[in-house]
Amino acid sequence: MPRKSHRVGPAIVSDGTGTIAYRAVTDLVCVQCGRAINADELFSRRAQHAPTGAIGLKTAPVCVACRPLHMEEIAAAPMEGVDG
């Protein structure tokens, strides 16, 4: 399965908590508002319960409108690692 995102690195959410910023490789959908996250846009992820029968948690994309990121530190950051 092709990668859906690249990990950019650590970021700060508007409430001051830390998170990881990702850059979309393909178009995604925000799980909170349904907004399109277009390829090359930054976003974060949040944990969701896995579907019935699955084990553990899965992560789902959240757009920057729903969860603003402090971007001055991450905008110029090189992409590190790859997450799908």
C-alpha cells in the first residue's frame, strides 16, 4: 500500500501540547470536520479506537483548522521518516 503521509517532526498544538506534524502525500479527510486535507498540506493525527475485532488503537488525520499547529518551527524542517 502506498504511503499516505510523511512525518515532518515535532510540533506544538495551539493549546501548548506536543504532537507530530505530518505532510500529506495523497488527499486525506479530517476525521473531526470532514474537510479535505490536500496533498502537501500539514496535519496531525489523533488516536481512535480500532474497528471491532481489531487490536489496539489506530490513528486518524486531523486538519490544521481543527487542530492548529505552530508552524514556524516545522515549516522549514526536513521530512524525517515515513508514516503511512
